[in-house]
Amino acid sequence: MILLLGVAGWCYCVFSGDTARTWRALLVNFIFFTPLASGMIVWPAIAIISQGNWARSLERTAFAGLYFAPVSIAAFIVLWFGHSHWLSPDPPQGFWLNSKFVFIRDLAALGVIWVLGTAFVNRARKGTPSTLAGWLCFAYAVVFTLIGFDIVMALDPHWFSTLFGGYFFVSGMFAALACWTVLSILPGIASAEQRHDLGKLTVAVSLLTAYLMFSQLLPIWYEALPKEVRFIIPRLTEYPWRYVSIFLVLTIYLGPLVLLLTRWSKRSPAFLTAVSLLMLVGLWVERWWEVTPTLGGQLTFGLTEISITVAFIASFMLSGIISFGREKL
């Protein structure tokens, strides 16, 4: 019911409200939930490759991401119908950013990651597919680097950043880790030691995410690159987006380092869950922060954003219910 109400609210906004804003809201949720859901499948693959045996009893909670695949594909197909509201019709890159070519190759890339994810989950239920785990990790990095370039960086076809694709897929893995942590704690599956490991991993991935953002901004500053500074100016100097930037620094980039500094904070189920939920909220805001200023949108939050976000959350929760029922957690 909540899912249907969310979709109905978004459809109402499409036909009666700010049409460009409604398509931006759908885009923001697609680029947040799709890397998150597929990244949840990748974390058990990373654990297998690195011989992280501590995660074996938690990997089935991560498989919930697999059941989000139909929603991810459907949302991307729907985005095609509104691409004129957010994708440049005449990019200087020519054929490479032709809207049809972008959607064909990115739809194929999504198909690859979900097919590999399905194969990995099916084999991981029976054993330890090390080789397939390696290919899944490689595919995730390639697919979401491509989508970061094609769907987010291409919103401004005159902005270039070779690091943005890497930042995009790593921040997606950060969101996936936060969600995996919540899904492992709430049913009471994760032990104190496992919560401690998840907390340490959260701190490490948050620092990697912050490092990649800093590495992207530092060369723009000391080289004074005019084609790249156009991303920074509205977000760091213009009101009110600079306050959103400060919020992101204090939450997703530096928050875990402070909030999860102590041993207690990593082992406490309630505290670690609260921090993980804060990271998910912050990373959703970060996706919104990536998209909206580029397209000239305002810092507004209303029915348009709430309806489609609620629909995606309900879809993800339904995916989790289906997964937990199948895995018999």
C-alpha cells in the first residue's frame, strides 16, 4: 500500500507539478538505491576474496539486495521517458553522450551486474565461489564508474573529472555497507564481535570515500582548472548549498571517525544502527547534492521528493521481506 501511494504521489507531481523536479527526484533515488542494493551483494564477495570468515554468517542478510533488481531496471527504463528534463540534448562529446546510446549501454551494464549478482548468490548459498566473487567485484567497479560518468557527471557535459567514477562506486559501497549493518543488527543476527568488525569497516570505508572526494577537489583548487571548478562553485560558495556541503562533511565524511571511535560505539546494537541510518540519510542527501545544483534546482523538499523516496524505501523493504523469507533468517 505504501509503495502504491508513493508511486501515485509521484505520478500526480509529474502531471500537475514541477515536471523537471519530479524527474530529478526519480534520478536521485535511482542513483542512490541501485548502487546500494547491488553493493550489498558485493560485500559478501569482498569478504570471500579477503578470507573474511567473520562475515559468512551475515552474508545472507546482504542477499536482500538481489531482490531489488526488478525495481532498479524498471526505474531506469522509466527514466528514459523523462531524459529530456535532465540529460543534455546536444553534448559536446557527440555520439558518446547521445541519449539513446547512453541508455542502451547503461541498461546493458545493469543487466550484467544483476546477472552476475544472481549467479554469485546462487553459488554462495552452496559454497564459496571465489572466482565469481572476483568477477562480481570487478564488474561492480566498472558498471558504477560508467553510470557515474554517464548519468551524473554528464548532467553537466562541460564538467570533467577522472576521479568521479571511482568516487561514485565507492560511495555506493559505503551506502551498501550501512544498509547491510542495519539488516544484520535489527534481526539480532550480528554478534558483538561482528558488530565490532562492521563498525571498523564503516570507519574505513567512510575515510576512503572522504579521501576520494578530497582527491577530486584538491587538483581543481591548486591547478585552478576552469572546466572542473564549475562543480565546486555552487556547492561550496552559494547559499544554501554550502550548508548542505558542511552537513555532508560532518556526517558521511568525518562522522563515523568521531561517532565510532570507541569500542563501545561499534559493539552497541542501538548506537551502531543509529549511526548507520544517519549514514544512509547523509548519502541520500549527497546524491541529491550531486544532481540538483547542476540542473538548477532549488533546495526544496516536499511531496515530489517524499513520494518517490517512500516508494523506493517500500520497494527495498519488500525486497528484504522476500529475501528473509527465502533465506529463513
